[in-house]
Amino acid sequence: MTSHQTTQTMKPATAAKKLGVYLEATPAEFQEGVVSRSELNALQADPPEWLQELRRNGPHPRPVVAAKLGISISGLARGGITDALTTEQIDALKKDLPEWLQKERATQAEVRKETVRIKEKNAERSEQADRPRS
């Protein structure tokens, strides 16, 4: 019996997400085709100029915008940001530091602290469970 290896492909939206770029800003041939796993790996290993430019200047998708601002995607929505932003727009927000952004950064810092606290608590419980009982 021989097995035929099929090429794994993905929709352009999935590939754009994996590349961390905004699909609507990619070239038409990227948006209209399918991307194989090997093509995606090649784009990641040796990004063409259009991909380098998108990563550098945007527009960036919301997950990238949120990460660059140090907040959650929900925080972006609460701040009224629903569209992709360019690096220049993100830098302007960082410089202006509107009240909603300050609040969301504080919220995100609290979430991170709580995550660390829970992780430490779980590690402590696990350690206690592993100890032999006498």
C-alpha cells in the first residue's frame, strides 16, 4: 500500500493571520489564491519586500495593534479601535496616551499579575500533592 501525501493548504485569511499581517493590505495574488504549508514556511523564512513592508509599517491587524499597545483585543474595542492601524497611528497613540489606553494598560497589568499569582498557586498545590505523606 502506498500513501499519497497531499499538500496541506490554507485560506489566505489563515495564512495572513499566521504571518501577522492584515489580509486586505496584502497583494491581490495572495488574497485570491491558496497558500500551501511550504509556501507559508518560505514566506516566514525569507519574507518578500511586501511582507517586510507590511510588518514594518502596517496596516496591522487588531491582535498586532493590541500587542504593540500592551493591551487586549477587547481593550481595543472598548477604546473604539475596530480597524487596522499603521505603525505611525500606533506610535501616535503611544505618544498621546489617551485616558482609555492608560486604563486598558493598567487592566492588562492586573491581568498579568493575577495570571502569575494563579500559576504560582497551582505550582504550590502540585508540589504539595507530589510530597510523600507520612
